[in-house]
Amino acid sequence: MPLEFEKIRGVFERSPVALTLADMSQPDQPLILTNARFSNLTHYGETEMLGVNCRFLQKEGENPQARAEVKEAMAAGQEVQVIFRNYRKGGEPFDNLLFLHPIGKVDGRPEYYLGSQFELVGEAPDILDASGRHVDGLSSDLQRLEAITAQLHAERRRHLANTAAALVRTWVRSR
């Protein structure tokens, strides 16, 4: 994993929210980062999940409306919130409130999608209260990730500027 992901990994590991990161530049948008909360939710280990699309948590033919909404939002580079019926490693079903948020841009398209998952359990008022806390935690995580992304972009620009300056100095000396 590239060095810049170590900072993002730190945010993931400290998060009280189940998080995933999918690479939109790779075929089938595989997971490239997950956290312990996500492993606890799904009962899969990180090594079992990395390199595959999150679709593995679903059964074929289920969730057609949610799948269509996700596909449409990703094609437009937008956020989306849907509820999926997912399955833990042992086959136990659970209802998953999924938030997807685009991260970074290359040629106007998201580089990554951050996924946060929340299991819907209990009565409606309890779910609303718990999902509100989930959104608050996710908002805090997104702010930290956006700050890290901005810092990484600034470091990349600074590195490119330094490289360009060194090339110009070398060119001037060689004349």
C-alpha cells in the first residue's frame, strides 16, 4: 500500500464507524482498505476482503433497487445512501445502511469511494438515534480524510515544483 495510505489507515483504525475504501481506477472497484469495525460487522478478516468488490456480501439477485442507485451515483461521481441486505461470513443476514462518499478526483471522476456501514437493528427510534451518531462519526472522519487529502495534494505539488526547479537548474548549468 502506498505511503500516503498510512495516514488514511490511521483515521480508519481510530474510527468508531465501519469503513471501507474502494479503488475506482481498478477493474470491479476492489476494496483496498477496511477497518476492524467492518471486520466485526461482517466477520470477514481484512485479508479476505482486500482486492474484491464489496458485492461479495450480497446474494445474487438481491437488492436490485439499491444496486441500481449505487451504480447511478458512482457513474455521476456522487454520494449515495442505500440499505442492503448483506450476509456475514457465516451466512447470517443483516440490514446494512451504506453511505458512499467520493474521495479525490482524476479527470473529474472519483479516485476512491469511502464506504461506511451501519447495521440496522432494533426499533425505529433507536435506529434513528444510532444512525445519527453514525453520521456524526462519519462526518468527523470525512473531515479528517479531506484534510489529509489536501495535505497530500499540497505535498505532491511541492514535490513537483521542487523537481521542476531542479531540472531547470540542471539545464541552466549545462548550457
